[in-house]
Amino acid sequence: MLQPLPLSPAAFKIPESVLVVIYTPEQDVLLIRRADWGTWQSVTGSKDHPEESWLETAIREVQEETGIDACHPNCRLQDWQLENVYDIYPAWRWRYAPEVSRNTERVFGLCVPQRMPVVLSPREHTEAQWLPWHAAADQCFSPSNAEAILMLPRFVPNTPP
């Protein structure tokens, strides 16, 4: 298999990313299917530049990947104050500087008023689905994504324990 050409230092991905669980008050969760691997996930993405805040990254990635405006008055974007640090999969290591092997992922939740249609970037994702939170967690390829979805009831007001 051909390996991609190495990126220039300015083009390396920053090993800091966000994971945004998009959900309704009924705890239905939006999943999107990756175009490259065919796996299901929540919105994810890396910072564009080191000075970009976690919040700015989350807002931008939600807009780019779903067309949803996380700043809309009917939406509630919440930093869950959780970070996952994990080894970058070998298949994606070429996108990072040679000395980088781990990524820090900040977790957010975005409550939208109801299930809504999304506008996907066809280069990144091929389809979307809304599922009850348990079913959504079962569909995720990423263990950290599944764990974040399973924590959803902690962050939804008026959810029985």
C-alpha cells in the first residue's frame, strides 16, 4: 500500500481535538458515518491553530460536519470538562509531526431542540442517523466516543439517575 507523502511542519495536525455529542432533550444522539473508514461517530475534529480555544473548535467542527449552528439560541453547547488522552491510531500517525503519538480530546455536549436534518460534508461523512443514547453508544467505533455518550444522562437536566 502506498504511504501518503509527509506533510510540511506547518501542515501537521495539532494533537488536540474535540468530541461533541449532539443530542436532544429526549437523549437521542446524532451519529455520522465517516467517509474513509465507514465507522459511526459523533462530531470530532482538531484545532486549526494552537491559539484556537476548545470552544471555538467545537463550534467550528459542529458547523463544518453537520451544518448545525451551535450558537443558535435554541441550542445549548456545554463543555463537559472531560479530556481523553489516547494513542493516535497508526493509520493516522502520518498526519502528525513525527514525535507526536498521543492526542488530547476535549468532550462537549450540544443539546438541540429536536432531531433535525443535517448537512454533511461528503468528503468527511456519508450519512447521519439519530439513535437513542444506548444504541448510539453501541454503534460507535471509538471507545472514548461510546463512553461520552454513556455519560449523557449526567449532563441532561431532570434525568432520573
